[in-house]
Amino acid sequence: MARDSISRKPSAKVDKVVGVADTGQEKNAGAAPGTVLIVDDNPLITTVLKSLLQNEQFNVVVASNGEEALLAIDSAAIDVVVCDVMMPKMDGYAFHECLRKRPDYSHIPFVFLTALSDDSEMQRGLLTGADVYLTKPFDPRQILPLVRGKVLRSRALKQKTEEHFDAYRKRVVNTLSHEFRTPLVAITTGSELLVDHGDKLDRERAKHLLEAIRRGGQRLEKLVGDFMLLQQLDSGMGKKMYLTRGRVAAVDGVIQRVIEKKKADLLALGFSFSVDNLCIGAQTYCYEPHIEDALIRLIENAVKFSRDRKEIQLKVWIENEKAVFEILDRGLGLDPAKVSQAIELFGQIDRDKFEQQGSGMGLALVSRYVRIHGGTLHCGARSDGGALVRLSIPLGGAPVG
């Protein structure tokens, strides 16, 4: 097996680099421009790269295989990984795969070093998602500009991730504090009035307070229920239900049950509700409660964001071997540039401008249902006013994925 073609016998090129690094240690007094993790079982390569990078004031962490690297990366804030491919215990590919599975390390650029220079091996390295794939022998000094660029990219990605997380955290706190506080105020205020002044309240006033308490309790119950459902889906239980309890179902039956559950409520609220079903006789493998809940949530969203024009349509048709369900309304519409925000967990568009009762989990749950079923979800604005949300799932008699 070809190993470490930089050569175990130092070349003049390597000797020169080591010499520069050795004489430059005095310059390491300043703040380090970044931290590099070198993973290689060849001591010559790690020594050369470590000396070269330290001479440029980088912090350097060294590991001899993937297992050691996994331990090392938890103990230091790594900006860039420079990793050999062929190593004992855990090779570079396995280490890279472990790293990419951890969201807190997904921003770290990854540079592969290897003595295997054939095209298929390089193709494999690039297909793993590594940023750069370098073959040995190489000039160690070429590493410096590469590492500097990757450090800048790593820090930019990390900052962007931290800013996104901070915004997400604030949104979660604001949303949930509102969603918990509002019904709790109704419950506590109403119950206090009944306890303290119940004997002085007329029947209508008492009934009004009890209804407010019940609505608050129902709102809290739905919030807690959605949280539990979200945890089930994210833990893999949703996929398991789809695979073990799913069945071949008639699309007509799914539509009919949704209509039975929502039509009376819509008419009571003053909405016109029409259904255009072009999927007569079509079948799909699905876990019906998931698809029905998804469609009901989309209809409820249409109600929530409607104003004067209370019109909701459900259209169903077949396209490219998929059953397509489309909900259309005449409400506020959806800005295409903000659709991803609406689908994101706790994401609500322009909540600061419009009072929206809800936690922002509805579309996030729908998107998870659709993903479990191997389908797609599309949200957009209608050209003549209002919003459309299109859910599609594959036809057929077997589960996907």
C-alpha cells in the first residue's frame, strides 16, 4: 500500500520548511488566527504541518486517527480539519462522516490528504462533501493560503449559524411566552373572578367567563399536543407509524373524511368551501391520520389568515404519479421570499404586524408529514390575491423510503 508520499525521508523542500518553522517560533507571541486539527498517522507529516502552521501563529491540534480526532474536536474550537484518508482504527472517510452528522460541527471545512491519486479515489473524496482533496506529495507551504481561506469561511459560517440560532431562540421565547401567557391569563383571571365574585355575577356573565376559561384550556392543550407530536415525528416515531400502520388508501376516502371534519365549522364561520376532486379511484400508500391532519391544518391556516373574502377551495388531481392536494384562500397571501420562514419551526411571517393565534408549528408539522410520505410541499401567493399551499404524495401500493 502506498503510504504518505511526502516521503519518510525528508526532502530538501521539507527540510527547508521545517527549518523556517523552527527558527520562527519566537514570532508566535500574537493571538492565533485560527485552530487547525491535523489528523494523520505519519509523524513526519504532522510535525511538518504543525511547525509550519504554528510559525504563522495558528493553534494546532494533532491526532493520529479518526478516533483520536473525535476526542480532540470536543476539547478545542476547531476552525479547519486537515485529514489523511488511510489511517488505522478510523480512517478519514469515517471520521468525516461522523463529523458531518453533528450539527454543531457541520460548519468546519474539511481538507483530505492522501497518497491515493487515482481519479476514482479523488471522486470519492469529493462526493463525501469535503471542501478540498489534495494528493501527496505536496508542497507544505501550499497549505497556508488554503488554511487561511478555510478559517475565514469557517468563522463566517459559524457566525452566521450563531446569529441564526440567536434569532431562532428569541423567536421561540417570544412566541411561546405569548402562546402560554395569553390562555393562562384568561384561565387565571376568569377563575379568580368566579371564585371571588361568583355569587354576584349574573348567569350570562358567569357563562362568558367559563367559556373563556375553556378556550384557554383548549389552546394550551393544543399547544402541548403539538409539542408532543413534534417530538414523536423528530424521534422517528412518525416514520415508524407510516411503515407499520400505513396502508393502501383511496384518495377519495381521505378527502371525504377531511370534508366531514371541517365543512360544518367553515360554514359556521361564514366561509364558502368548495371541493374539486379529479382523483376518483386513485390510491396511495399512506398513514391516513397524518395526511388528514396535514390537510386540516392547512385549511385552518387558510381560515386564520383570511379577512373579508372568506373563500376556501380544495383541489385534488394527479400529476407525475402523485396525488396533489391544493388549498387556496383569499386571505393575506404569502410572500414567496418568506415561505421558508413560514415552514420553519416556530416560523410565522410578519408576526410583529399581525396578531396570529398559534405557535408557528403548523406548517413545520405538515412539512414533516409530507417528508415521511416521500412527498413535497409548496407554498405561494395567488396572482389575484390570497395564498395557495400544495401538498403532493406518491401514488401506489407500497411505502417509500
